[in-house]
Amino acid sequence: MYIRSASAVSPQASFNQMLSTPAVYTGDKLNCIEPDYSKYIDPKLIRRMSRIIKMGVAAAMEALKDAELSMPDAIITGTAYGCLADTDAFLSRMVEFNEELLSPTSFIQSTHNTVGAQIALMLHCHHYNNTYVHRGSSFEAAVLDTQSLLEEGEAENILVGAVDEIIENSHAIISRFGIYKESESNKLLNSGTDGTMAGEGASFFVFSKNKEQNSIAKLEDVKTYYKTGRKAENIIHNFLMENNVPVENLDLIILGNNGDSKTDEHYNTVAQHLFGGKRLVGYKNYCGEYPTSSAFALWMATMMIEHGKKINNATSPKKILIYNNYKLKYPSLYLLSAC
Amino acid sequence: MSQKVYIAGVGIISAIGNNVGENLASLKDGNAGMQQMERLQSVHKDKLPVAEVSLSNDELCSQLKLPNHISRSALLSTVAAKEAISNSGIDIHKWRTGFISATSVGGMDKTENFFTEFLADHQNGDLKNVVNHECGAVTEITADHLGIRDFVTTVSTACSSSANSIFLAARLIRQGFLDVVVAGGTDSLTKFTLNGFNTLMILDSQYCQPFDENRRGLNLGEGAGYLVLVSEKVAESMDQKPEIALSGWCNANDAHHQTASSPDGTGNYLAMKGALKKADLKPADIDYINLHGTGTNNNDIAEGTAIKNLFEGNYPPVSSTKSFTGHTLGASGAIEAVYSVLAIREGLIFPNLRFETQMKELPFAPVTELQHKELRNVMSNSFGFGGNCSSLIFSKVIG
């Protein structure tokens, strides 16, 4: 399948900005730089929408615009945590007011499919609409459904994306598990201590079955595994073999190391054993760590290919592998080729 | 791509029974599961009846040998999924097996208790009660218990969630990605959903009356349902080849409002029509529709109008088994899929309990007494917040 467009609302203002002067964060989290939503959403609606919905809708609308597609044949979303702000608002009020004096607004926006539903509502899109909520493989499930739907012949062009947000209470709870540390995002990946920085973002793509004039890249393959007993090196090696792509042919490898020494060792081992001498880059210094961050990595890879086509020099990557392994439980692989 | 996907086994736990046999007996005897709230601790205890599973968390934990901090959603899921596998008689470890679950509340039953302490002081609250909050965490408890690893995921599209997990399973089997999939969904009763639906003023303080002119709203329920879907190859390997297949499905969106259905039930209509097309069937081929039929004013008129428009002149028998189980939210699609399979297997149309007056807008009324009839094709509808509409068609395999 082909990627016609990619768009992200992330802790980075834009891809170009990220290339020249990436936004740097100090503390234990990276928050999104939000766009001017009035470009995408009716001001009356903006007031009612929580942040995650606005971020998701803006990224989705931008992806559709870039693909020059007005009506997708399907809308598929991945989110690990769902609409946390609305869930938290309803839950907190319910506890504080002992189940009395509640208003329905935050409840009706708390369901995990709200972002996908709001996109459908704005587009008046009656087509297939689905939402996957499986922790570190939520976005991967959405992409696999996309692939399967295209193969089944039930769609030609699909809007697919991932959204997750940081809110104060979720951050306070997750922090108690000892996952985060205070750092500077530009030094995060080499920090060499335990813990990482939290992240968030919304990334949307238009995938199509056939190569179109404006296709940026071909997503050659995507794979995700659940608690596999197999070694990462074997999984990656087999993945490349199945796609007839020897390591030499890869121009760039994007890895999911997040600056936590406990898990970085895993990526270092993989890199040493498989990718000696290759160009390797991390991405979590730009977006932070969160369960659907691989969608940001796919956005970054797509943008690098598009940018590479424009400047067209020897360093322009034509084949990119992404390997992320959220909490070392959900290894996922993406292989992209320029087209 | 014409390969069939068979239903090799079913499992269920709901307010009307802890297994398939008990559920079937209740459906035949007309025994509904609603009563005064016992397990859920809510200030609305005396006002809002619910349909609770009779087993306590302690009983479920000791039956499954799982620790008691685990979400009730995961316990219900594990009971029903285990039954489905044992009912199928398949050794799932011999095949590429997936587990596709669905839930709308996930581990909220534990989180809402955690929050009481957490809000008082952010360092308070036992983290064990929030570690399985995510929907995917609930799925993994069951997947790990069953030893399924080849593919594990979770769908969440509110009240249509588990219908989506079932057709995804079928699609992945047809495409040769998996051989066997245990697919369905689970939801436990929580104060979060009870209060949420209460603020929308769509809960019935009496026992619900789906598709009745004087319906007042829905009763919430809880439970889990799973189907074991298998490829032609797996079906051939079984001692007795399954006789029921998932023949059609469709997911469409109403794109009308975040929670309310459009007056004509556009999404409902498109989902049913799409499922017929996928199954290559005509409206007249449908022998029974297991309705979404929540009992709310809005759902029943939208769904009823969509059926009126699609089945004009050929209205099949219809009923809402939510009159037995209450609305089990993310589990309802799978629970009703199990009932649809049982309807074909047993040759039964289940009654729509407490029905009194036909809706004046509709030219048909639901079935009120248990009917014995050979059924070839049964449609099951599931509609949810966010305009998510899904229809499934189960068919008896001929020849």
C-alpha cells in the first residue's frame, strides 16, 4: 500500500522546523505544539472539543488536504488511552460530587472512538469507521486493519492515524510507576540513566491501494508481535528477508530507544548485531515516549522521504526501516520505500 | 476469497447465565436478568435496575485462579473465552490463533475506586487497581490466560465494539493471516457508565421495553461473549464440521451526532444493506433479526425505520434480547452474536420480553413468544456512540 500523505500534531511545530531547529523540552514530558484550529474546525465546534479531539481532527484534515482527498473510504484510529481529559473530567466530578450533578458532555466525548467519530461527523463520512485500543500496538492494529481492508477490496483510500494525550492526572499516575525522569529532550537519547520523558501526539495518513501521482512512499510491509518469545534480531532479520531487502539496501533505520538505560540496551544490541555502519536515528527526542509513538516515527520517515525527493542528493533516504518496541512487549516494524 | 469462515464454538456469561447452557435455558424460559443493583455500589441503587452477572469477583477469581485486583471485565472475558474454546474442541495451540477482544470500559471498574483515594492525595490509591485500566490490558489478561500470542488486539467503538472484533477475525482468516480466532468482547458494570447513561437520561427506572411504543430507556447489563471462528481448513479437520458460518458483515457510520442516531437510521440502514451485499443475500433471505433494540426512544425508532426501509414488505421476525440481558455495551455485539448462532443451531426465535404496544411509526412488531422455526440466515445488529453501526449475518452452511 502507498502513503499519499502524512500529517502530525506533535511536540514539533512542523517537519521543516524540526530539521532546522527542533523544539527542546526540559522536564519530564514533551507536550504538543497545537496549530491554529480555526483553519480546520468550525469555531463553534472548537469550544466543545477537548484537546485530543482537536489534535486528531486537525492532523486528519491536514492529511486529507495534502492527499487531495475529500472523502476517505474508511477512517481507522489507534489510541492506547483514548480521550483522557474527558474521561478524567467525568470521573473526577462523579467522585467529588458523589454521583450527582453531572453533565453528559464529557461522558459522551470519553469513548475511545470519539476522534474517529468526530472526523466522520465533520466529513459526513458514512463509510467504515473503526478504533483500536491495544496499548503499544494500537496504531499497528489500525494499520493492519487498513492493509486487510484494502486487500479485501472494501476500500481504495483510507484515513488512518493514532492519537494519545498527556493530562495532569494520567501523568501523575504513570509517574508513580517510576517511568519518567527530568531531562532535556535534546540530550534524552544519550542520558544513560533510568527513565524517559513522556510524549503525546496525533499523526494521520492517507493510505491507498494503488500508486497515485502524489504518493510519497510505499509501505512495503508492517508487522507487530505480542509478547513473542523470539529474539528481536531474528524478527527483524526475517522481516527483511521476507521483503527481499538485505540490510545493505537500507538507507536509514529509525529506532525507538527512549533514553531509558533499562531498555536502550535492547536497541543497542540490535543495532550492533544487525546494523553495523548504517545510518541510525532515534525519534523519541522529538516526540517523547507514548504507546502510539510509532505513528510519529512513520510520519517522520514519510516526511524524510518527501524532503529527500525535493533536495534529491546522495543522502536522500529511499529505503527506511522503523523498529520500535514499546516497553519491550510490542515489537513493531515498518519498511518504507520512496516512490 | 470466497473461503468460508465457520463458527466452531461459542462462550458466554451474562446476567441470565454463567455459560451457554444457562443462557439458552433462560432465553427459552423467558427469564430476564434485571433486578435491583446488588454488586455495583452506586447512590442510584434503588432507582436504576441493572442486569448483573450472578458470580462475585471472588467467585470468578477462584474459578479462574486469578488475583482479585483484576478488573471484572477481564474476569468475565476469561470465563466466556475459555468456554468458547472448550466448546469448539479445538487445540488452539496447533494453529495460528488470534484473540480479538473488545471493550468500552476496560478496567474502569477498578480505576473508579482508585480515583476516590487518588483525588484526595495524588500519592494515594493502590497502583494495582489502575495498572489494568487500559482496554488492551483487559484483553491481555485473557490472552495470557489462554496462551494466545499469534495476534492479540482490542477494538473499542462503544456499543458496537464486539461486532467489529468478530468481522475483523473473519477477514483475517479469509486472508490467510490466521487459522483460528477467538473473537468477541466484554464489559463489566461501572459507576462511570451508569452515571454517564443516567446524565443522558436514557436509563429506564423500570425493566426496559425495547421496540415498544411506550419505551422509556435502557437497563445496563454486563457480561462477555466470544466465538471461535475458524478457516475452512480447520473446519475440515474437526470431528464434526461446523454448520454455521459468518456470511456477511458491514461497518458503516451514521455521521449524524456523537451519541444520537439519525431519525431515519442512515448508518443502521447502510450497515444492514452492506452485510446483505457481503453475504450475497436479499432482504427476504433473512429469517430473524436480533435487534440492537436498546429500548431508548432514539435507537428503536432509528433502527426500526431502517428495517422498515430496507425490508419493505418482507419484515422478518425481530426481537431484542437486551430485554433479557440489559445493554452490555461493548459486549453486546458478541453476546448477541452468540444468541444468533444459538438461534440457528436450536431453530429458535427468542422473545422480546415485556412488549405491549406496537410502535406507531412501524408496520411490524417484535416476536413476543419463543418460536420454533428452522433458520438459515440470522442478522445481528450493533450500533454505538460515534455513529458506529455494524451488522453481522450468520448462516447455516448448506451441503
